[in-house]
Amino acid sequence: MSDWITVCSESDLTPNTGLCALLGGEQVAVFYCGKTRKLFAVSNYDPIGEANVLSRGIMGSIGEATVVASPLYKQHFNLETGECLEDTEHKLKTYPVRLHEGEVQMQAA
Amino acid sequence: MSKQRVVVVGNGMVGHKFIDNLINHEKADQYEIVTFSEESRLAYDRVQLSSYFSGATAADLALTDREYYRDNGVNFVLSDKVVEIDRAAKVVVTESGRKEPYDKLVLATGSFPFVPPIPGNDKEHCLVYRTIDDLGMIKASAKESKVGVVVGGGLLGLEAANAIKNLGLETHVVEFAPRLMAVQLDEGGGKLLRRKIEDLGVKVHTEKATTEIVVGKECRYRMNFADGSHLETDMILFSAGIRPQDELARKFELEVGERGGIVVNDNCQTNDKDIYAIGECALWGGRIFGLVAPGYTMAKVAVSQITGGDELFQGADMSTKLKLMGVDVASIGDAHGNTPGAQSYTYNDEIEQVYKRLIISEDGTRVVGAVLVGDVDAYGNLLQMMLNDMALPENPAALILPSTGDSASVGLGVDALPDSAQICSCYDVTKADIKAAVAAGCTDMGGIKSATKASTGCGGCAALAKQVMDAELASLGYEVKNDICEHFAYSRKELADIVRVKQIKTFDELLESHGHGLGCEICKPAVGSILASFWNDYVLKDEHIGLQDTNDIFLGNMQKDGTYSIVPRVAGGEITPEKLIVLGEVAKEYNLYTKITGGQRIDLFGAQLHELPLIWKRLVDAGFETGHAYGKSVRTVKSCVGSTWCRYGVDDSVGFAIDIEDRYKGLRSPHKLKFAVSGCTRECAEAQCKDVGVIATENGWNLYVCGNGGMRPRHADLFASDLDRETLIKYVDRFLMFYVRTADRLQRTSVWLENLEGGLEYLRDVIINDKLGIAEELEADMAANIANYQCEWKTTVENPERLKRFKHFINSDEADNSLAYVLERGQRRPATKEERVQLVELVD
Ligand SMILES: Cc1cc2nc3c(=O)[nH]c(=O)nc-3n(C[C@H](O)[C@H](O)[C@H](O)COP(=O)(O)OP(=O)(O)OC[C@H]3O[C@@H](n4cnc5c(N)ncnc54)[C@H](O)[C@@H]3O)c2cc1C
């Protein structure tokens, strides 16, 4: 398992929104749920809209799943598994992420 | 086979309907059509004639135009009256001497206003109310008059009285009978109508027989009455009934009725088998039908007969429902209870001024007639019960009593109606038609209207049509549910009420108290918009930021590659050369693709996230503000150049447009809002396809609402006319806030209005007459919104904390490395997939 890399501090997070981090050349969208205090990290690339935009989507829930809706064409991606709810062909890469001593840390997947 | 020649005499409402039906018939190519009109224009909507006084133009009223007739091979001759029929040679001759042979002749000559034979009735300023030209003369006469008298207190007389009252004249109605609308109303109904009309300032004189019109002392004329009294007036409008225009029939020996009217059989044929008569000139079963719907049915029958079909005319119901000077009046069937043995129930509320009388059959099982004044909600039910011969409920009185809480138990379940029941008489739409439309996927009134045309005529059936639709939706297992999404069991309107009444300030508060889950991309922006509409907080505050949709969250319009476009506000489309140069310089420096928008602004494309604040800093410093092009909010107020430069301009449209845009800029709403102001009726700003349109007239400003261009075009409705600026702004304040409060998510004003029960009339009642008593509140809400306005970009560029988000990566200053562009017509655009591959190869 690779090392945890700090990408930003906890204070950079805005509850219920995403941000984009650069992790070893890969664009990663990080989301922070204000209610559950959970962090999620998935690839920032929207495979349907074909652009690096997912960190700018709206976070929410569909049933039990925590999701982000693509800002381009509004497909939902499960933040836990990376799966696209509308089109299971598409699956985002997911990344381990944690809050550690006030810092947001990730591991290259 | 050579074509059959069909000549149509009269191009009024029914003549045109006949032609329209024939050219859309499958055998249309077998006929050659010629029509003659005594009037100088092709058919127009006489039913809506009075709207000419509230600003509608002749073009608005037109039912057809020259192009349409030409495209369909219809020959027409205007301003030429047919004066002769040579039945043996089958030729008609016109006043100008033109001869036209026919195989089939259709008389659709309508009727003419009856002017009682009173000495002096032919003086100047003695007028009638039938054609657009008549209205032109009334308008002109009103300018030189202070007092006006309408002779005749029937339906048309009262409509005419309203018109001259609105023209600012002291208005009198003189009626020969003891009561108003004697044909349609009984004594009680007539009495209440009189009281209501007198409350509006119109003086009613009943049982007056005019004996002569002589020179007046105070006014231009004096009318002397048989009882010795008199009345002074400057203008006299005769509306003492109509007479069928049967002159040709009389002269050329077609059978006519004792009291006029061209006698026709069930085929709408006269006693000459090649001559038909339809509309108000025709006498069927001893009756004249003075309404347009039966005329339309006759037109359909005549087309069927001429083309070899077998449709028959079988009479028509003459029930009516209308609004006279704002007073609701309806008459159904045998309003006078002349049916032998008829019995009645009467409800008379002098406090609320409501009168209802229900007339039932001798055996007490059927409705035979009704009179309703002041409250006509029961019209649809009662009419359907009568037309479909339905049995009365156990307690018939309940049908006209005011509803008491459990109103659902009375009235008529629409389920009880047979499929053949005609719901819309203007367009002959049956219950079965509406059910079919629902089965084909319509789920709202907007859909029903475009699929069936139901309630797009007089609109009287809107409530009933909606009930039929709802019942059908329910029976198909649709739960008529307006929940916005899975997180809230409320509609947008209900959420808006909750937010407003409970003073909720954040999404989390609302979710906590009224929802569940985390929310989603449906409810979050909707609630974000509601919060912004009522409290107008800075949208990028921590507690609001996660609610903002794709474009709002970075205050720019996201393009397909994830970059943004920038649209600064250019109020009214007016811009100085200096500012134009700034835009050019910024675009050049950041290599932005530049395009003029439809809303008279300039759109700069291709800015990356980190560039947005840099660009906006420049723009804000140069005096620009955000244009809210990214928001579901007020966008632009388009304007023409108006009276300051234009040779034709009537008023300063640019100045007013700028004022309006500055007032409402930034207002967040259920969907985007577009405005326009035109400086004259040439309408170069295209205000009639906007949510709010304003057009200058000689007498002030006309206000149009709920128009739309775009995907589902809708012509705006004339809402009020000849307003001063202050009143117009007041109405727009109320209108916008009422829309913000009650519309569904992403519902443009056009669709909102189509789904608003009661339609335009109701909207006027709320906005102009303050029927709901909320006008002040709406204005206050708007005032608060305006007071809290800020330029979101100014706030953002001045706040370093906020600017942190405007970076592609939180942990690097690099930009998105996947963007690729190609040059086209001297500017860049995103590369397509194929082009990208080539670009990569080139780089390698
Ligand atoms: C102010 C007003 C309000 C009304 N409101 C309603 C309402 O709310 N609901 C409703 O159902 N009805 C209403 N009506 C009645 C409705 O307008 C008529 O029923 C309808 O217009 C009849 O159509 P028509 O074609 O038979 O006659 P018209 O529309 O009168 O057309 C007849 C045409 O034939 C022309 N003509 C006559 N003789 C000749 C000739 N010899 N040669 C050439 N041309 C000739 C006339 O000039 C005229 O243009 C209203 C009428 C008025 C005036």
C-alpha cells in the first residue's frame, strides 16, 4: 500500500461540495458530506460528458447511495463505488481518502 | 374532371371557418373557392372585438391572412359586396360589377345591428358595435365626447357599455325591457346584475322607450323618452339586437323566415339545393343562432354535404357564460322556466351579491335551465347535467348552494359524464378527446391544450377540462403527485410557502424539518432559488454554495469542455464605446471566443476556472456588473432604440428598459425570465415573445405577459393597456413575485399561465384587482429583494476566501491539461474528438 499524501487541509473543505486535487498526475474529485462527515474521492473525469468536471457537480443522495450529479448532463455517480446509476457501463475510479490531524489525505489507487 | 366552383358570400367568422374546413378536407383539390367580403379585411375574431379597445390590433384579431389564403388557392375579393344572385345562370354579381359563376353558393352574411326607427338615429356620433371599423369610429367619437349612451341592455349592449366606460365616458345604458339581459336572465338575476353594474358607475335606465333624438342643452344630443323624461348625451351606441343579413335571399326569392333569416334544412341547404346558408344569417328550426359555436357546426355540416358526406345540423345549445364588466354571468337552457311544470330552487345572497336559480323538470329529475350571477362555478356541472340528460342528485339544491368544506360530495363527478360529453364547445372537444390525450401522454393542462385545443377559445371550460384530465390520470393509476423529488414530499410551490411562512433561511434547516436524505440536483437548486428569491443572500455563502447548479456555483455558464462563458450585464442593450473596447481588450487578452447574444449582450467563451476572477476584476473595475446569464433569474430587457433616435418611436424604450432591468436584475426565479420594451407598435424588440413585454402606445404602455420564444413558442397575452410607468412597475412587481411563489420548478411563465386555474382572467384578478389580498405583500417581497441586491461578482472578487475555489486544483496552480482548441473563422473553439487525436499526433 502506498503512502498517504496530504492534498489540502480540513479548512479547505466546504460541506456538501467537491474540490479537485492533483494526485500524481491524476485529477481526483474529493467530496465532503456535512451530515455524515464522510469524505469521498473519485476520478474527476466525466466519462459521458468527456471533460474534467465532476468535482463541480451537486452532491446528494439517491435512496441510500451518496452520489454526485455530473454538472454537464446530470448522470449520477455513486461516490462509494464510482458506478454510474443511469449507465452501469461507466464506472469511475475511486481513491482511498481520509481526514488525518486536520489534513485531507489520499492514496494513489 | 374540372374543379367545382364554390363561392362564399361573406368572409366573417363562419364563412372563414367553412373555407378553412374545405381546404383541409381530403377532397380539397376538387374545389375552387372564391370568397367576397363587404368589409375591407379578411375574417377576424368578432367575439374578441372588445379587446380592440384594450390594445389588441386588427392583426391580433385576424383569424387568417392573405398568405394563408393564397397558399391554399383561395381567391378573395375585399370591400366588394355581392348584390345579385342569378340563380338560373348560377352567377353572382358584386357592387363593382364583378361576375362570378358558381356550382355551389354559400351565404355566410352574418347579421347586422338593429337600429330602432327613432327620428334622429342617423346623426353623427350615433353608432353601432359590430365591426373593427365601427370600433374605430367609436374611438374617434369618444375623443370628442364626455357622455355616452348605449341603447340596449342585452349581452352586447353591456359589453359596449364597458368599452365606452373604459374610454373614459360617463356611461348610461337605456333598456326598453324592465331588466338587463332579458333574454338570458330571470328577474332576480337581472336585478343583481343591475346592482353590480351600477356599483361600477354605469347608470342603468330600464323601461325607457326613446321617441326622438334632438339637439341637447348640456351635451350634443338629448334623448326624449315616451314617459316624458329625457337624457343628455354626446354619443349614442345602438345595440338593440341583431337581425340576420338576408337581403340577398329576399331579393332573389330564397325562402326566409317571418322575422328574417334564410331558411335552411338539416343539411344547411336553402330551398335552392345549390345554395347553402350558415352562421347568423341562417334560420334553422325557426331559430337564429347568435353565437359562433353553432355557426361553426353549420360550417362543418355544409362542407360535409358539399363533399358528399352526411353530417347534419341538429340545433345547438345556447347556454352562455361570460364576464360583463368583471361580473360573472351565466345562463343555461330554459332560464325563464317556461318548460311546462318546471320548478325551481333559488339562492340569493345579497351580502356577497350572488344569485343562482336552478330550474328542474316537473318530475324533479332533470336540469332544464339555470341562471347564475356573481358566482358561476356551477356552470360546467349544470350544463353537462342538462346536455347529457343526467339524473339530479338526491338534494338538487346543493348544486347551487355555496360549498361547505366537503364540497367534493356535491357537484358532479366528472366520472358520471359520458365519453361523448362536449367539454369545450369552442373547439368541439369531448371528454373522450381529453381522455385520449391523457392516454397519449399529456399530464398537464398545457399538454391538453396543445393536443386538443380544449379551453383555448373562450376558456370557459378550463376548470372542467382539468377535472376530466385529473380524473383520467387518476384512473390510469397516476398518482397526481407534485412532489419535487424523493427528498421532499412537497411541490415547489409548497416548499416556497414553507420557506416564506416559516422564515427558513438554509437548505439544511428545510431538509431537517421537512425532508429526508441528503437532497439532490433537483431539490437543491430549487430550494437555493427559493431562498434567493425571498432572502436574496449572496449565493456563494458556505451554507448556500452546495445548492447551486452547474452554472451558479462558479457564476458562469459551463461549456461542453468544462470552461465557462462570461456575460456582463448590458442593461437595455445600451453600451458605451469605452465599455465595448474593454470587452474587446479582455477577450483578446484571454483569447475568448466572442459572440453577440440574442439578448443584446456580448458573450465571451472559453475562460478557465482560475481566469474567471481575473477577468471579472477587470470588468468590475471598468463598471460592469454580472449579467446573471448563468442563473435561473432575470436575464435581459431587450429594447429597440425608441423615441430618442427612431423616427417612429412613440416613447423612450431604451430608458424604460434600463430602469426595468436595473430594478429586477438578479431576481432568482423558477426559470429564466426575459423581458423586452418596444418604443412603438412596430415592436422591433419582439416584446410579445417575452415573459414580460412592454410596448409604448400613444396613451401609455401596454403590458404583455407570459410569452415565450425558444422551444415552445407562445404569443404573450395583453395583460393591461395604456399604463403609466408607475402602475406598470407595480403590476410587474406583483406578477413576478406571484410567479416566484407559485410556479413549479423550471416552469416558464408561459406554461405556468396555461396551468393556472382561471387563466389570464384570474391572473388579472390577483394582480390588478388584488382578489387574494396579497398585492401589498408581493410588492414588499419585491422591495426587499431589490434592497438586498448585490453584484455577485463584485462581492466575489473582493473576497479572497471565496476566490480560493476558483482554481482547477486545490493543491496545484496547474490548469486542466485536457483542453484542446482549433481555430475557426479567426477564433478558437473546443476541438472535436477526431480533431483531438490529430492534435496529439501533431504534438508527438
Ligand atoms: C361585440 C360582439 C361580441 C360577441 N361575443 C360573442 C361571444 O362571446 N360568444 C359568441 O359565441 N358569439 C359572440 N358574438 C357573436 C359572433 O361574433 C357571431 O356569432 C359570429 O361572428 C357570426 O359569424 P358569421 O360569419 O355568421 O357572421 P359575421 O362574423 O358577422 O360575418 C359576416 C360577414 O359577411 C359580410 N357580408 C354580409 N353581406 C355581404 C354581402 N352581400 N357580400 C359580401 N359580404 C357580406 C359582413 O360584412 C361580414 O363581414 C359577438 C358579437 C359581437 C359583435
